[in-house]
Amino acid sequence: MAIVVVFELPGMTQAQYERSAEMVAGRPGPVKSPSDWPVAGLLSHTAAPTSDGWLVVDVWESEEAFQQFGETIIPILKELGVSDAQPRVYPVFNAVTR
């Protein structure tokens, strides 16, 4: 079952977000397509600045796929000084894509 994962990251900067994406991708530069980000099970990724940090909303094929990715991203966020990265997880009821 697909899930939505929401990270609200107070205090995170755009530079930290960009660096975390580079560390996941294993190469410098922005992530613009799924081929730029070799992460199994990721269906969509959206990131945006907020008034006090950063917001990331992902859709994953399954909770297991996200859990596997969590083993990668949580240590990266900690290394970058992003504390308290606790995602909220919801089952997908409906997803519309182009």
C-alpha cells in the first residue's frame, strides 16, 4: 500500500536540503528527475521552504520502501545538523499524477 510521508523540518535551510539531496544521490547538483535520485520505491518528492524551515512531502510505494530509505536519510540529516526529523506517515487513499 502506498504511503505519504511528511517531514516538517524547523530550522532546516535550503542549503541543508540541497546538500542532503546530493548526499542521497551520491553526486553534486540538484535532483530534477527520478533518475537523478536512485531511491527504490519513491513515487514523488516535493520540497518547499516554510516560514521557519523546510517541508518535504513524499509518496512511497510502501512503508517498507520508506523504512529502507529512512536508514539512509535520517543519518544524513543528523550529520547536517537537522535535529528532530520525525516524519508523519499516512496511508494513501487517492493519488493523481500526470
